[in-house]
Amino acid sequence: MSVLAPGLLVAAPPLGDPNFDQSVVLLAAHGEDGAFGWVVNGPEVMSIAELLVRADITKDKLAVGGVVRVGGPVSPEQVWLVYPARHRFPNIDGQFEVGPSVVASASRQVLEEIAASQTPEGLFGIVGYAGWAPSQLENEIRAGAWLPTDIVPSLVFNEPREAIWQKAYEQIGATPMSFTAKTVGSA
């Protein structure tokens, strides 16, 4: 089995699952036990400022940047923070490098540090995650549902949410139409 993580999974059109239609998944783990990652271009559900209030870290909304997006259908009460590795917080456990230049954490200490100092450039939150049972992801890739590719930090952090899927195809050197089962002009 080839290991797909760290990497990105780009959804083929149409995937047929509303949780993953036109999504790009940051795949954090992949192995014999299955796979785990987050949709990085999911719908926005709140701001980081709102998250700090809901998590009882602050009473009032602070002037911090960043948004929280839906990261997948599993455990929607779980919150992860994703940010560039250059902004890793010193002396805080629970931060792990997902891939080149990308760090993720579910640590409350990271949220507290954000409230006390400043929001790292590129930071976004994710609620929930995407998970696959053993061999499930490989079968979905063979069926043409996903296109695996390398992590491109600028795609994860710098592109507007609405543009990430299209830009992922551009990074690969393809278009979404390249992966449809229908041939244009055939009867």
C-alpha cells in the first residue's frame, strides 16, 4: 500500500456525496488502520473570535482574524486549528506537522495563546473531520472519486475558500472535466 499522507485529496466531479462535493481534503494520516483528514474548503460556520467565546476562553469577541470551516462529517463537535508551521507556538504540546509547512492542533492552549497574543497569518479552524476505514480510501481512489496530490501550502492558506478546488486542479495540471466519466460529444 502506498502511503497518501501527508497529501491532498481533490474530489472528482461529481462525487455524489454532499459532504465532499468539490472538496479538497488535507490528508493527515493514512495507513493500515484507515485514513484521516480535513476538508480545507468546507463552508464557514463561525469566526475564530466566535470560537474563542464559545470555548469560554474570552467573554467578548476579540479582534482576531480567521474563520472556522466544516472539515468533515465525523465528530462535528471536535475543533482543530490549522496554520503555517512558521507560526508554531513555542512550549505548547499537541501541535503536529501535517505536511510540509502545515501544522494542526486541537490544543486548548493554542486557542488561549491566540486570545492572549495575535492570530497567526493563515490560521483557520475546522470542525469535524473526514475518516476512512481500512482500504476504503484506496477503493474510492480506484473508483475515480479522489485525485491524490502533494500538499501545496499556498493552496491551503492563501486561496479564497471558493477557489481552492479549482486551484487544486490547476496545481495538478488538469481540469475537473478531465475526470468525468462522460465523453463530450458521444451519443
